[in-house]
Amino acid sequence: MADEDSAGRGIGTDEWVAQHGDRLAAPRTFTERVSRAWTTLPAWIRWGIPLVIVVLIPFAGANDYILRIGINLGLFLLLAFGLNLVVGYANLLDLGFVAFYGFGAYAYAMLSSDQFGVHLPSIVAIPLVVLMTAAFGLVLGLPSRRLSGDYLAIATLFFGQMFVVLMVSSDEVQFPWMDEPIDVTGGPNGITGVDQISFFGFSITTNLGYYFLIVALVCLATLATKRIHMSRHGLAWRSLGEDPLAAQHMTVPIARMKLLAFAVGAGVAGLAGCIFASVQQGVFPSTFELPILITIYAALILGGLGSIPGVIIGAAIMVVLPEILRFPDLSNLLFFLVLFIGIGWMLRSWRLIAIELVGLIAFTGLMNLILLGLGVPYLATDDWATGPLAPVLGAVVFMPEDRVVWGNVAFILLVVMCAWMTLMSRRTRLIILPAVVWLAIFTWEVRLMLEPSVTRQLLVGALLIVLMAARPQGFLGKPRVEVL
């Protein structure tokens, strides 16, 4: 008999058969009703509505800052789509993927700048760079024929780090047939003065032009990925990702499919690199270091590996969330919205939500009285509370003058309390929940708001940890079903 999990799927259970009852059952919650209504819409409507919104953004008064965020999101989506083919489909842990992005950017910069005096037309340079990057991916994928898992990850990570080192140190390269060394990559200063993209005499010189170009490329990438999903190659990649041994016994040429996955993913990254170099009108080695690779992987994990809508949602979170956190008023609204949505999802009862809210108000008053009784110096509300939530924050948060010390102590207590809650019974968690929520609000307002750059990383990390604990397959990913 199958050892079934809470979702009704387990070892030895066919996923489609196990979900048959859920598909026929009437939706019970508001979320299920909305999800059922959305999935029953025709595909052209479900994809057309977001596309129309994206196209209309520039005409809704968007400035260059908004357009630049849209361009960055589009580039990030291209990278996520490319990596999704390698990791989400073929399950090849490629930690050198960002090297393809950098290779495409540097190759386009060398072919379209004064670095070597070459200014190829974009219609020639971009396809050439994409083919060169795909070939580079093919070469990098050669170890995957005999390596897998952690061993493949270490090998590809070496290539990724080696690429950055080579770009930094290749400003004086001595060739045997030359008397003097030449500057190949510009070293730490990179390559500047890269040509902007032009087709048939039409040059893209504004953020608006690049915005629509990237929208078109993301649409093409989405359509291509959807076609690949159910194609022979897509099915072969997915079977390779699920079980290489079984796929090999089903006559799937796994070595060739691995190399093809690396090549196609690298080609997509090379295309994104070309657009990036043109938008920035320059390339620099620091852009292609490990943090951007971590960010792309985080987007795939959040959205769900192998899910096309999940890739889009994950990329949007990883690009838009840090920008929102730059503005205190918006970040405050987002923090409280996410906090109370999370509490509602955890409790799932209006009665419990009301009880916990009363407990939070009571605990807040108690802590304010204790801190006042201890004589802790505090700041007046007018000195720190701003925005539409200022009246609420002034009544809820006790703002000490020494925000750094109190904030650090509160942060450590919050981490300890959250870890302790995972070991408690549900009744105990409900009892101490008001204290944990107050501590989270206090930590956010007193300490985390002071350093947005650090806060962005902490929040993304916390989001990943919570999601992995509650839904390991990501927002829209499907749980793996092991068949014995």
C-alpha cells in the first residue's frame, strides 16, 4: 500500500489518479474558488490579460525608473527561462549559468564597440553571439555526461568563477605573434561605449524602446517554452529530470539531451547578455558574479521548478520586491500586508484571528508600559513615523532612542522565538503568537527599516525558508511523486 501524504499522493501512487477526487470536488474556500475560476478561462485570456497590462504600463504615466525596472525584469525572465530548461526540466544543477550571461554580454560588446574597432550590425551580431554562447554551453555541458548532482554543481561553479577572473585579468593579454599585450576585456573597468541595438536603420535609443523589445522577447520565450513543454524534446528533458536511468531504458539519449539542455539554456542567456550590454552601453565583470546566480535560483525555487507561470511570478518577486523596499512607506504597507496575510493563512479562522488581534493589542500595551516603567528613552512619534500608517505605528511601536542596540536584541529574540515555535504544540503557538507578532513589528520598525539593503536580503531569505517549509515545490510547482 502507498504511504500517502497529506495531499493524497504517496509512494507508488499515480499523481493524475490521486488528484481525480480533488478535481471533481467543489471548491471549499475563497482561494480555491478563485483558482478554479481562473484555470477554467481559455488560455488566450489567462495569458492575454497580463500581457495587456504590461503593454499599457508605459501609457499609464510610467517614468524612466518604472521602465528600467520593467527592462530588468524582462532580462531576469529570459535568464530564468533559460535556467529553467536546464534545472527545472533536465534537473542538471548548473552553477555556472551566469557565465553564459556574461559571455553573451562581453561578446556583443566586443563586436559592437570601439574595443576592437568592430561595429557589426545588431542583426548580425546578436545571432552570432547567441550561437557562440550556445557552443560555449555545449562545451561546458560535456562534464554532465559523466557527472551529476553535487559533482556537476561543483564543476560548473568552477567555470562560473573562472569566467569572472578571466574577465578581470584579461586587460593585458600577450599573444605569441604580437610584440605588445592587448586589452581584450577592459579588466576591472570593463568595456564601455557599446552600440545600441538597431535593425534595418531603426535604432533603439530610449528606455521605452528597450521596454517593448524586451516584452516581445519575453513573449517569444514564453511561447517557445510552452511549445517545448509538450514536445518530444521537452518530454525527454522532463523524463531525464525525473529518473535518468528509467529515461535511458526508454531509449532517451540522455547524454545528447543533457548537452542540448546546456546549449539551449546558454543561448537564451547569451541573448539576454546582448540586450543587457546594449541597454547599459557597457559591461563590467562585477555584474556577473555569484549573487545574480543565487537570485535566479531563488526565483525558480519561489515560483516552482518547471512551471512557466511560476518562473514569471518568482522573477517578478525577486525584481520588484527589492525596489519596493527602497521606499519606507511602500515597504511598511507591504510588510504589514504580508504579515497579516500570513497570520490569516496560519489561523484560517475569523474567530481565532479576532482573538489573536485582541491579544496583540493587549500585549502591545503591556510592553509599552514595561519599557516606560524601565525608563527607556524614546523618540516622539513625529520624529520617526511617516506615511499613511503613522498614526497606527505611533500607537503600536515603542521607538527607543538607541535603535541599533534594541533592534539587534529584538532581532535575536525574534529568530529564537520563531525557531522555538516550530517545536511547540498548536495551542502553545496560539498563546505566544501575539508576542511573536509584536516582536516582528518592533524589529521591523526599530532596526530593519534603518538598513534597506540588508533588509532586502533578510526578507528574501525568510520568504524562501517559510515557503520551503510550507510548500517545498514552490508557489506553482508540482510535488514529486516517487513510484516504486
